Amino acid sequence: MPSLIYDQDPKNPNGRALLSPPTFPPTLSQAVEYTKMNRQQFDQTDSPHQLYSSFPGTEPIPLPPRFSNLKRELVAGYESEVTASWHRLLDELRAEIASIAESSQHIIPTIDFSEIDSTPKVSEFAADVRTRGVAIIRNVVPQSKANQWNRETCEYLRINPQTKGFPARNPQLFELYWSPAQVKARADPRVLRAQRFAMSVWHNGRNPNQAMVDPSRPVAYADRLRMRVPGDTSLYLRSHMDNGSIERWERDGYGRSGTYTKIWEGKLHEYDPWDASTRLGVSSDLYNGAGSCSVFRMFQGTLALSHTSPGEGTLLACPMLRLSTAYVLLRPLFAPVDHFIAGNMEDFLDKRNWTLAPQRDTVIHGALPGYTQEISAVLHPHLRLNESMVSIPTTKPGDYIIWHPDVVHAVDPVHSGKLDSSVLYVPCCPLTPTNALFLARQRKAFLLGQPAPDFEGGRGERDHVDRPGVQDVSDTGGEDGLRALGLMPFEGEGDLMRLCNAILFPGQFDMI
């Protein structure tokens, strides 16, 4: 979830100013140099809050000429179908956003861990998740255990004062990957059970017998932890989508797996965001973006270690997965006939005012190579973010928040609560060959106390006192916990199992 580095604006205590912003509209060369500048700062500070996909302001950034051709080619032969689909989409967005505004937080699907074996409850929950793309599984970890993990984290930080974090003046997002709580959470039987349950929402559109993905075998992805203090403004994230930006339109990005083919053909209602087969070959990081994720996550996730209510430094999400994804993708292809005039928003947004642009410019709204996909009210006006972005309901220690990798989400600009807002970042990742390759690298980092592979740089935790080891994983999660961290071979037959075991344990298993 990286963004550009921000400092507090002294003239606006609740806002943030970009370091050394370029003039507007920036040229591509300015954008490239600016990317280099911020990546250097990223290397120096290890700040995760960098590299938003666009600069502050209202002007999108022009890209190289090839993107004009790309936009034309994406819908070539389907112009009429895409135009009709766009107009239907705008009607659906208007109705759906009205429903979201009326329901607010109640629209977020919720299920208790004790109910995940109840067929009626699960069927309703799964259907809602497929629509909303975001959900809460409550009581995954018993509250007493989650509170204990929180205390252990505080103690781990106390006895290891050398731990780095962001912001440097008052660390709250810590460069920790192997603290006791994090390692236990990744191996915990109930967390693994919740991940299997969540990933069962996905399916494989191809022959299941040939599937190179197994959502019943979660694998760990080492990320950081956050303990956001009351009053904090530094961990604010604007509305965005993770897992690449410009790659969603590129042939060599998401185009490799045809992830969004149905949208480009004007067949929005045939588009399935839950088909894993259209995600496995994706390249979501073509430009070496800082903070990119190297694994296939079926869900991003946070495990709560504290009580947190809306406005207290927590997550906001746009709970209309299919519609918001289609809108973000199609927006660069359409332009208003009459531009916005103050006080005339409804006429501006009317579908009759929008047409497939006859002359394709090179703008991909909110996207820039190497940056996160930014979503804004100016660039994406039909999303009505002030109405469609919903705060996650109150969570307590042990609750698990999950969201689809295409969900538009943000983080509260200010933590207005009175207690720390603490979470572990714990995504749901299935077993795949690519994830197994990453797991082998991550296992080495775990054993040596190095930073996780996607966060390389710095000394890590090799000198940290009370850093957990293999025995701690075994004590917490037994064999399943060991497998999730790549410390024991997976059981089962088939090409996927043989390949992944050969990747992880080449001395014990043959590749063929």
C-alpha cells in the first residue's frame, strides 16, 4: 500500500504536503525523475507510504504515445458494446451508491468464526462477499489471545529499541516481520482455518484438475504491523487500488491472463473477479515499483489486536467490487462532452454527457508506471467517493478484516480515537508455484532474521532478542503451521503439489 512520501503541511495540520512537488501539469520526464527521487527516499527511510500513482492536484499525467494505441487496441472491434456497457455501468453505479449511502457500515458482510461451518450462514456470507469484495470474520483469534499478542508485541518493541518504523519521529508502522505475534498469527490453526474459508469464495474457471492453485493450502506472506496512536495523521492513505496500476491495462500485465477481457469486450456482467485462473499469470509490477507485492493474494487482510471504531485510524472501502473495477478500467476511454461547471455536477455526470473519446489521449487516470493506482473524486467522479467509501465497522481484538485485491480502499486521515489502533497485516495467499518460489526466499529471511523479501534493505531482526524460531512455529500451529511457512513439505498428489514441494525442498523431491 505504498504512496508518495508526505510531511505535515504547517498551514494545514490535518493535511499533508508532498515533498518537492513538480509543477503542473508534469511532463513524463518530470514524473520519471520524481519517481527516482522518491524511490531514493524510500531506500533511505524504508517508509511504506510512498509512490501514489499521481501527483497532488487535478491534472492527470500524460504517458508515452504507445498508451494512446493501447487504449484504442483494448476495445478494437467492441466500441459499440463498450459504449453501451459504460452507459449501463453509470446507471448501476448511481443506484448502487445510493444503496451504500443508505446502508453505510451495515453493508459490509460479517460472519463469526463459529459460523463458518454453518451452510446457510456461509452461503449468504459468500454471496455478499462476492458482491462487496470486503468482509469481517469475527473472533478468529480469541480476544484473550489477541490481547496477549498485543502485549507481547509491546514487550518485543521494548526490549528491542533499535527497531525502525514510520514515521521516524514517532514510529507506528514497524519494520518488523518476525515478532512473536506475527509468527504465531501466520501459524495459528484458527487463522489458517479462516483463510481456507475465505479463499473458498474463489474458484478456478479452468479444469480444476489442471489448476495450479490450491486455496485449501494457505501460505504465509510476511508483512509488517501497525500500532497507530491517537491523533496520528502520518498513516493516512488516500483512496487507491493495490497490485499495480498501469499494469491493469497493459498486455504484458493483467493482459497476460486476460483478467479483464470481458470488460474490454463490453460484457461487464460476464466479468468474474473471483476466477483465480485469470490471475495466475499476471504481472502486476512491470516497473519495479517500491512496495510492490510479489505473491498472489486472494485477499489482503488485517488481524485486529485492539478495539477500533470508524474514524479511529482504520480502513475504508468501496463495497461494490465489480462495478468500481469496471469503472476505473473504462474511465480512461471516455470523456465528457461538456466539462464540469461549478454547481452543475448532475449534468456533468449524466451518461448522455459522456462518450467514447474519438481521439485517444495517453492519459490513464490515476495511473503512472511504478506507482499505486490512485482513485480520486476529480479523476473518477462517478464513484462519488464521499458517498461510496464506507468505514469498516467496529472491530475488537481477534477480528479479521479481508478485502479483494481490486477493492478501492483507504485509511482514515486522522486517528480520532483514544487508544492505539493496532493490527497485523495478514493476507490470504493460496499455494501456487509462484507463491512457493517466494515462500522459499521468505523462509530463508525468517531463519536468518532478515527483512521479508518484499521489504529488503536494512539489518532486519537478526539481532533482536526473543525472535521466534522453527520450534515456536511448531508449538503454535503444528504441521499445518510449519507448511504455511515453508518449513515442511505439503501433503497430497498432483502436479501442483509435486512442483511446489520440489521448489521448497529440492533435495527431497524431483521437479517432474
